[in-house]
Amino acid sequence: MIEVMQSHWISVSIIIFTLLVTPFYWFLVLPNRKAVIMAWTTAIIASIMVTINLFKIEDKLGRSGGILILSMWIIPSLIVWINRDWFRGLDQKPIAGLQIFRVIGGLFIVEMYRGNIPGSFAWPAGVGDIIVGLFALYLFLKYQEIPRNSLIVLIVIGLLDFVSAFFFGFTSSEGPAQLFALGFENQLNLFPTGLIPLYLVPYAVTFHIISLVNLKRENKS
């Protein structure tokens, strides 16, 4: 049975737009042959994650649903890291530019005001995503070649934001680990916002890893 959040139409349109863009973004980062492979891979994974989200499979798994989400955050990046030579020699600017899409986290705050997501999750996750997205935009617009130290800062705050979001998402949802939003019907994992932790976060984490792989030592004078 399909169950969706009674979300704002803006949330639906922005998330769907971002979902459709992700396969094509590889063509800004990789040579054409590699981009085709990654675009098809991304599209297949996206279709699987949409199906999982619409049919609430992660909720039906109970405690294992959290493990499913966490594994989606780790496994794609681990695969990229193991095959990191395949992703070397790339321009850091479009890689870092992908993080601009992180401002989509502001939709958590929109849905909080609609009563769908608790503030204990929406504020730290939403504000954190907006900060990372705006910082990525600043770097993208300011530099022709983004400095190594700035990239490191972007990677660190970007990954810390995800750790914070996972913590507050896990502890704001019904279960033995719930610390916040007790008695609140948290609809975070429903479509469309459920696609953010299931698909868009793993995509962004993967790009952080690709950026890490392409960090170069600054020349010492």
C-alpha cells in the first residue's frame, strides 16, 4: 500500500526536480563514457529508492529500516573509495558545486510548519543543509579553482551535517532510541522527503568522497 506525506506542492516539485537532475549531473563531472555508466547506475538506484519509499519498505523493516538508510549512506561511497582511481583527475569545481543542492534541506523546515516533521529534526537538519549549500555556492562563485583548504572545510562540515541529521532523525522517530518528539507522528520517511535520506543524501556523500579523492597538495614555496 502506497502512503505519502500531505506535503506542500513546492516540496514535491523541488525534490522530484532534484531527483531527475542527478543522473545528468555526472556529465558535468566525468568524461562522457564514464558519465554514461554513472548516469544509468544513478537512474536505476533512484528508481529502486523511489519504489522503496512509496511502499514504505524501510518502515516495514522496523529497526532494520535505519540500517537500510545508513547502509545507503555508506555503501555507494565505499564503492567509490575502493575504485577511487576511476574518479581521479577531475575538476573540483563541479564536484563541490553539487553540494549547492543541499539547500533542499530547507524543505524540512517547510514541512515542520505543516506539522509533518518535528522541529527537533527539522531545525538542525534544515539549517545545517542550508549552511552547507550556501557555503558551496560561495566557493563556486568566488573561485575559478577552489582552494584545497576550502574544499576540506566543505567536506568536513558537509559530513558533520549528515551525522547530525542521522542522529536527530533516528532519535526523533518512533522506536526504542527515540529521545525527542515523543508522541509526534514523524512523517519524515514518507514520500517525498523520505527520498532525501534514502537517495539524495547518499548521492551528496558520494560527491564528498570524490572531492576527497581529488584533493591535491598545495605547492610549498
